[in-house]
Amino acid sequence: MKKLGVVTIGQAPRVDLVPEIRSILGEEIQIIEKGALDGLSLKEVETFYPRKDDEVLVTRMADGTSVTVAEKYIYPRLKDQVKSLELEGVKVILLACTGEFPPFDSSSLIVYPQKVLYHVVVSLAQGLKLGVLIPDELQVVSTKKRWSTAAREVVVEAASPYAGIEKVESATDLLLMSGVDIVVMDCIGYTLGMKDLVSKRIKKPVILARSISAKVVSELL
């Protein structure tokens, strides 16, 4: 059986994520999950909270609790989990986060959703007004900078996928009022159901991080 490693910046298992990835890959793929925050209590995770000028990441604990952490604390723990999967013989690893990270030193093939997402969007959105959904207001400035070269104009709205569907609805309505031509849901936490909601509400093309990444993985496997 072919194996896929899934490394989340939060805790495994990701019951909100992996079943949807499996629906794209099929049942014949063995998925092995690991998380950067595995084995830690919420109190311990609080020491990873972002401070001024930190790169902000939003994820969830195994029990569904949403947490905000700084990239600089998470990256070393991600490296350890990637190495662990490599030692288990996993040849393809999906990094379950759209944040930007330095390369991992690994003999396995790492799929970085941010790179996949960016290059798909830039091939489609040149000359268009791009709407971007992100989890946290603290990410707005860095997100605008990251996507500024992908489209004629970029509009960013924040709505955590872990804070209820109403937040996503409200952010989508703001993008609709802004007159965007295409939307990218820039967080692995956004679900297929959330994409359907955004598509129906905004009536424009919508690109979802988790599904586009899973489809690339399916090609590799």
C-alpha cells in the first residue's frame, strides 16, 4: 500500500482534514499523521504564542481547540516530524499548512501547499481582482505582500475556519462587496463545505488550499 505522510502545525489526528484528503486520494492510500504540537498540553502550547513581528500561524489541537502560534517555534518541531516520517519509509509528505517555511532537509518529497496554491493562482489571476480568505487579522499585512504579485489587486478578509461558519459567511460577503473576480481560501483548515458556501455566495471561481494540494499529491502517488 502506498503511503502519504501528513504533518500538521497543530495536533494529530486532524479529523477535520484527513477524511477530506482521503476522499480525493482514495481508500488505497495509507495516511500517516503527525503534528508539531503532538504530546503538548494547551498550557505548554501557550508558550508558542506569537509576539510582535512574529509570523502568525493558526491551527487546532486534537480536541478541536483553535490556537495561534509563531512560525519560529513550530518549524523545528515540524522538522522532527518530517524526519520521523522519513525514517518510517514515507516518500511523499504533505505539509498541512499554507504558511511559508524554509526548506526541509529530507530525502522525501515534500508538498508545500503555499507554493502549490501560489503558482496555480498566479497562472489564473493576472489582471484580476483577487480575494483572499485567511484565518487571522494579524496575517493581513503579510498576506497582502505575499499575494501582491499574483493579481492586479488583492483584497484580504479574515475568518478563522475554526470559529464557526458565520465568520466565513461574513468575510465572503465583504469580498463580494469588494467586487473580486476570483477567491483563494488560504488556509488548510477551510473545508470543502466552506468552499461550496463561498462559491454559492460569491458566484466566482474559488480555489481551496486543501483540495488543490490533495490533487497534486494524488498525481505523485
